[in-house]
Amino acid sequence: MKIEGDIREYRLLELENCFKYLIMIQKILGKFSKDLGIDLGTKNTLVYTKEGGIVLSEPSVVAINIRTDEILAVGEEARRMVGKTPAHIKAIKPLIDGVISDFEVTEKMLKYFINKTHQENFILTPRPRVVIGIPLDITEVEKKAVEDAAKSAGARQVYLIEESMAAAIGNRLPVSEATATMVVDIGGGTTEISVISLGGVVAWKTLRIAGNELDQNIIDYIREEFNVLIGEQIAERIKIKIGCASRLDEPLEMEVRGRGLIDGLPKSIVINDGQVVEAINKTVQKIIDNIKITLEITPPELVSDIYEKGIYLTGGGALLRNFDKEIAKATKIPVRVAEDPLTCVVRGTGILLDNDELLSKVFSPGVDD
């Protein structure tokens, strides 16, 4: 019996040593892995590496041949196919309102982006750690889908971080201090309004309206006012070129081509900034109303900090002309547009790759953690 006990003890010791050895090897290899920060957005996916900064920024679109289930294009090349494909080819947007709607397509898209980022590395380079931005109101099932998609695409470890937190970190705001930071992140599918203090989100609202909704407002307005049908890409160009939340001092206008709804023939119209303001006004006001609601549910001490420091706008929607002025007028609080608002989230994930202490404080635990 003593011999059997000694053998069992020896085997346990051997397993423990093997486990320690594997952990040591993983740590050593981890130093050579090309870790990634990813902003997995409804409209665009951005990838950050410690060595190269933002190395990839492409639309979250995948073109698939539904007859053969073959992926034909991913990213920018697939975006150019939107609205122009024959019946057997579909340009799919696998994320809706910031969450995964098509797991398999998202996995393939992530694998493509990760492989593209690692294409210059040696074959034996360890799989990367990945920090991914997620919406505030994501469910446990949706979290699991993001983790599984990233791991299936080649990630060694996956850390989930709330996008508003990542945006604040990317803008170098003091998220760990006992002071309030208010961030309004207006992306493609969602608008996240959050008040951050001591490394956590104290008060927040998430809206399923953002850049895509503004594009749809413009499409609907032109259809109703001019009897002309335009596509998503043209609507987005209008928003970028002459879009504004209130009338500009110097009027802007733009020629737009679409299909006439009466005769079905190509038609050209001219639209100005005042008409765009009219088109998107309801959505803009809805976002402003929810900013005010979030302020109402924020503790008074933190509201005092916000009044002093101001509200920070991030995401592509922050670039809408006069949006900051309209929010400031409605809330009586200074509003600041972040430097390069489109990349705040991915820059925040990149900062966390270099700061394990901060990452351990602010990451959102996954289903298995």
C-alpha cells in the first residue's frame, strides 16, 4: 500500500511539474505573440497591435457565394459589392447593433483580419491575446458568441472590454480615479452614454440608434420629398459631406443621383445641409434626450464633476457638424469631441494590451471567468 501511495504521489508531483512547465512555456511564448486590440463594430472593424498601432481598418462586411458557401471578399472589397450583387452572392453584415447576428460569418471575418495582421510573422509565432470592445448591454450569450468567435479565429486568450470604457481609455481620460468621466460613443449601430468612475460604469444608457439610423433617415427623407430612391452608401456620403445637427453659417449642398420612384429612371437632385438637418432631427433629439436622462440618474457628486470636466464625444457620429453644440445647448454642459473619435475604442484596447494592471480592473468577465 505504501508503494502505491508513493507512486500516486510521484505521479501527482510529475503532473504538477508539467503544469508549471506549460505555464512557463506559455509565458515565454506570450512575449513573442503579436497581441491584438479589436474594435468589432457594426460598420467597421479596426485592429491595433503594440508594434504597429492601428494596422487595419475595414468595413464589417463579408461577401459570400450562397451556392457554394464560399467567401468571395471581406472588408473594403466586400463593401464595394453592397447593393450590386447578383442573386447568388450576398454581401452580409454579420454584426447588428454592435452584437453578433451571424456567428459563422463573424468567425470567418475575424479569422481573415487576424491572419491579415499576422501575414508577415513566422508560422510558429504563438497565437495572440485579444482585447475586444463590446456594447454595455450585451447579454451573457452574446458575450460567449464574441469569445468563441475570437478563439475559433485564432486567439489564445480573449478579454472583453466595454466600448465606452475603451473609448475613455483611448482618449486618455482618468477612468480609475474617484471622479466622473462622461462619454457618449456614437458608433454605427449603437449609441452608448456612460458615466465612468473608479474603473467602472456608474450610470449608462444604450440606444440602438446611431450612424446607420442617420443614414436611413436621409434615405427616407429623399424618398418622401423627392420621390427618389438612394442606397446606403450614397446616404452615408451625404451625411459625411454635408451632414449637420443644426444649420451651418455657410450653407452646403450636394448633387445626388438615384432612381426615380415614379418612372424608374435615373434621376439627379440637389440636397442642402438644411434638408439634412430636417431629415435627421428626430434621431439627433432622441440621442440628446437620452443624454439628459443619463444625467438625471447619475449621483449628484458625479454630475458636479461632469459639469466641470464636460462631456466627451467619441465614435464616427461625433464628427457630425454642430452635434457638440446642440448637446451643449441642451445640457448646459461643455462638450468636447475626442481627438480622432473614430479610433478611440481601438486605441483604448491597445493601451490595455500594455497595461495588465488596468486591464485586470476594467475588463468585463466572460461566461467562463
